Amino acid sequence: MDLKDQLKNLFPEHKEIEETVKEASNIWLQEEPILCKYEKRKGKPITILDGYTGATKDFKILAKEIKTILSVGGSFKDDKIIIQGDFRDRIMSILKDKGFKVKRVGG
């Protein structure tokens, strides 16, 4: 007897509700490329993504997805995504897989 059967025995009037999962794939795609820059601040490397022209909410969702995939910290300030570490190549491949045009700026 699995867990669902046990729950049905305990709560016979309960009706099962199907949960829908929201996907964040409805992000605005733009004509101009997103700029992927590398900088050092206080001696530590960071990657900056700039040039997104869509909604700020969508850009925040994108920032969270990138930080989760890379398992790194970062922030969203002044319409820029700041990722801790030098992850330009990996970030560019993630963005290209999502359908964005990406341009590498600097070294």
C-alpha cells in the first residue's frame, strides 16, 4: 500500500488536486545582444550581463535561473545582472540555449 492509498483511507472525502508548474520560459527575446562583461572589483572577478530591453521582472527571473544553474551568488542592480566569478563562457552558452543573442565584451 503506497502513500496515496493510505491517505485515501484516512481522508475518503478528499479530492486530489493537480498542481501546475509555472515555467519561466516566457522571457522577452530582443534584437540587440546582451553584453557579457568581465571585471574585477576589490580583486575578485565578476561577470556582468547588461543590455536587456525587456521587463525588469523577466530579467530578475533570468538572473535567478543563471545563479541557480551555476550555483553561485550574484545580484541584480541598475538593470544589470552581476554574477560572482568568471563564468562568461557558461553564461553565454546558457543564454544562447534560451534563444538570446550574446556578445562578449572585453578580454
